[in-house]
Amino acid sequence: MSELRSKARHRRSRTALAVGVPLALTAAGTLVYGADLGVLDTQQKASAATAAVPAWATATADGFASVDALGQHGTYGGRGGQIVTVKTQAELEKYATAAEPYVIVVAGTITMNPVGKEIKVRSDKTIIGAGTSGQIVGGGFFLGPGVHNVIIRNLTIRDTYQGVWNDKDHDFDAIQMDGAHHVWIDHNDLRHMADGLIDVRKDSTYVTVSWNKLSQDNKAFGIGWTDNVVTDITVHHNWIRETEQRNPSTDNAAHAHLYNNFLEDAPGTGITSSYGNYARGATKMVLENSFFQGMKNPVIKDGTATIVQRGNLFSGTSGRNESGGTAFDPKTYYSYTLDKAADVPALLKSSAGPRGSIGTTAATAKAAAATTLTVAKDGSGQYTTVQAAVNAVPAGNPSRVVINVKPGTYRETVKVPSNKPHVTIQGTGGSRKDTVIVYNNASGTPKPGGGTYGTGGSATVAVEADDFQARNLTISNDFDEAAHQDIAQQAVALRTAADKVFLDGIIVTGDQDTLLLDTASKDKLGRVYVANSYVVGNVDFIFGRATAVLDKSVITLKKRWNGTSAGYVTAPSTAAGRKGILIANSTVNGDVADRSFYLGRPWHAGGDASLDPQTTVRNTTLSAAIRTAPWTDMSGFSWKDDRFAEYRNTGPGAGAASGDRPHLTDAQAANQEVADWLAGWTPSAN
């Protein structure tokens, strides 16, 4: 087919791509959790339901799978269909072979019977693994002629191997397609099969294969089995190792765009590569910014094929490394961004394959290219403690460092010092409850070297570096108040003393002084944005002098150690001329007595009369636990001399404006929006 005719059959994707970067962790609308953390009210549940379709259920492909062609507008799988969770082969087969669109979440290991069975997937399906638990053992998937708009993501598909290395008798692939189109294979771990890991055959086209791990196989990835030259395929950000051939082998592909892949012939494995990327027949291939480590014949082509190489790196390779002819410009068909070839091995070792959470945390390409460190208690990461990973961040680091913390309970204290900005600590589990950082120091706890920790020093996690982010985890202080009535009880779970701190989708839990939102010094600005999170405590458990927003979150009131209900939500110590604590679009509730909690009181730290504490609670649902006069004095300072107000709150704890319950006017409220607090900063996951 001529290049001119080939271009004529495509229409470039018209919408912004939603994915094409590493899959990462939370889903939109996941605030409704167990009763132990409080629940959303009916209005919020209805609102959440409206926006509760998770990002992973609506994700769309990049590369050639995003191109409008053959009557299909990109690849979006089962988007708009019912989301179902399956744990058995029968359930998986029922929904994968149905005529209707489905988003199918594989939650657990499904062992196929008989071995080698390939479920015949029909059109308009997303099949996605739940965290790292979604596994298909002893079988795979088949996409037949005309099947289209299929997404297979975040799965491990493994182990149909029948003991014969070059097996000619068992065609047991992980994923095989014959004549399918618009297919996206993303973030999977495919290994140890009887034949190929991926076969794209018989004029299958508009296919993207991205961010996968392919290993422990003779024939990794074949493209072709046709005399026609119609296949358009994008292969990017895949880690291919311990495979002998077809890495991939590409026969008669009209357009094959391979970029940012890592091909590794690992020494000492007993598997030796015979070749790497292979262009056969009439294939036109563009090969960019990939890394070849130890491969024999890393890039080869037939005399009739063309390969254009740009920016690839080769280390320890031998044999043929070929290019020649003219190919095509991928940007004619879709947009894409190249990572540096030198960064590819580390990037794919940390980001290819199934992710710990099937959601997306609004991860961006910038986050995808960030330096990533992994913490795992079982030793499967680079570090076994969170603090060790923080210690590994270089002082003065100029760009984002992401610390992925695998599920588990990490009993330690963590400090991010001021000379290590741009750090993200995020859990990789399916829930923010899966990864827990916890310790039990209190203000009065004796220090090993003498003295006590004091309130600020009691923090389980202390953040003193600007541009810090945390998401999808729990930070806790589990100090036992009942057992230690003889010492000062303040016990901080999380202390921030920095600017541009973004806490997204976390739980912060304790008793007194749970969340200390501070600044580096009295004269410095410290903006903190807490979103989609839970904060749990009883006395002054959101406090400090930061300019802090708690938005779309649940503030859970907790009984005291002796079972009584009495407490204070906020204790701001705001400097004059700055903004204090803003609670907006949230819920305040908990299993406590009615009319037992104040919304706040003024904390003039150290008796400093120059401070002007501020708390505003607006557009928030208040339970009956809130007192009818919701503000009170503290340490001789009257709340009426400072800045405490409400605006358009709802629920049984809300009340009309009065001398004991000031409300903002509409004009005043217009200057007390979230954006006013953030003052030009737009928090984003990066």
C-alpha cells in the first residue's frame, strides 16, 4: 500500500489522551468508606455517585489505538457499561463474551480449565486487574475477526508452559488477536506461556501495547501472519527480558512505531536472545529512544523492510544493528512525548507491569518521568522503611521524587527535611487503608537523649520540605492515652511546616492534635491543600498557623480515651494578615454525643497576642455533634476577637446566624473561596 493511501484511511485522534502514562493509584469518588471513619451524608453520596465512575473505567488509549478509523473513535473499552468484579473463570467468561459493554475487574487469581483456554473476548470490553491481585493462570484471551474496542490492563497472565521450549504443538498465548482492531494492552505482566505472549495476527490493526512486562518466554511478541500490509501498531514503554525471539518480530506492518522500550538479555538466566526488534516483509518501522541491554542482533530487518532509528542506546549488545529506508512520521497520526533513552531502564523497572492500584491519581506525564523509589517491608523494593527512601533523596533535588510504598504497616517515624523538596510519598495498595505509617510518640514521651518530644516532635510524619505530596495511605499516631495519663497527651500524626503541601486521598488519624499544619516560621507562608481525605481526632486535631484548606473531605469526630464526647475540631494560630484554616465542601461527623464538639477555638501560641487566628467553615455538612454555639475561647483569648465564621453549612449541626454564630455575607464569602487561600497555586499530581 502506498504511503499516500495509508494516510488517507486514518483520522487523527481529536480528543486529549487520558492515559499513555504509568497507571497509578486512586479512583474518583472513593470517599465512602467504613463507619469507623465516618460516612458521607445523603446529599454528598448522591453527588459522589454522579462523579463516582473511576478514572480507570473511562481511560482511553494512546498511539494508533487512539486513531479514529474503521468507524471506531479511538479505544475506550467498556466505558459507559456496567462495572463488574469477577473472581472465577465462569464469571470472567460470562462478561467477556457478552454482547454488551462491560468494565470487568479481575479480583484475584483465576486458574483456567482446561490449561491453554483462551476466552473469546467480544467488542467493547475493559478487562482490568484489581491492584496486583488480578491474575490469569494457565490461559489467556483471544480477540477474533471484527472484535474491536477492547482494553486489557493491569493483569498478570502466566504459566501455560508445557515443558517444551520451542513448542510447536500448543498455541497457548497470553493475548492473541486475529483480525481485531482498536485494542489497547497496557500495564500487564505476561510470562511463561507455551507459545507467544502477544500475537497480533491476520490484519489486526490500530493496536497499542504499552507499559507491559514480557518475560520468561521463547516467543515474546509476534506481529503479522498475513500477506496484506494493513497493520498499524504502537509499541511503547515495554520491558522485554528473558525472551529469545520475537521482541517483537513485525511482518508486513504498514506502520510500526516502537519507542521507549527496554530490551534486556539478563545474564545468568539460561535464556539467550537471538534477536531484538525485527522488521520483516514490507514493514515500515520507526524505532525511537529505546534501550537495548546485552541483546544479540538488537535491531534487524529484511531487505524489503524499512527501519528509521532515532535516539536509541545500546549497551553490551552484539551482532546486527540495522536501519535503512524511509518510513513515516508518527505525529501525522497522533501526538506523543519521548522519554530520554538513558532514563528508560529505571523508568520501566519501576513503572511497567501491574500497578498496586487500578485507579489513577491524575498522574501526569511529568509524574511518570519522575524518579521513583520503592519501599516494601518484605524486601521486594529498594528500601524496607520509608525513612530510608527519604534519606536516599539527594539534598536540593530539582525535580519530583516519588516514593511508592507497598501495602503494609510501617511502624516508624518519618521526616522529610527542608532541603529535600518535591517529594511524593504514596501508597500502592487498592485502598488508602492498605499502607499505614504509624508511631506512638506523645508530647510527654521521654526522648532517648533526655527531655521529651514536645508536641511538634511527637509527629509520626514530619514534613519540612516545600512542594510535598502524599496520597493513598494512612498516617497515624496510636499513642495510648489511657495507659499514659501521667504525661502530656498531645500526639501528632502528621506535621507540615512547608509551603505548597498537597495531601490527596489520605487518612490522618489520632486523638489530640492529630494534624499540625504549621509554617517554617511565623513570617513565612505555608499553604496546605487537603483533598478527598479523612482527618480523625478529638481535641484541637486540626491546628497550626498554616494557610490550609480542607476540601471535599471527611472530618471524623472521635470519643476521648475514657469514652466521653467532648472536643474541638480546629485550633488555628494564624499570623495577622494571613489566612488560616478553611474547611469547604466537606462533612463533619462521627460516633459521638450530640452537641459535644466545638468547630474551633483560637490558639495564641505562647500567649502571642499579635496572632489573629482564623477558621472558616463553609458549604459543609455538620452533624448533630456540633454545638449550637460552635466557637469558644482558649487560654484567656476570646474567639470573638479573632476570625471565626460559617457560610451556607447544612445538616443537623448547622444553625442560623447569631451573636454566638457569625455567618459571612455573600460579599465576604466571595473573598473566602478555596482559590483565595491557595493564592495562585494550583495543586496537581506531578
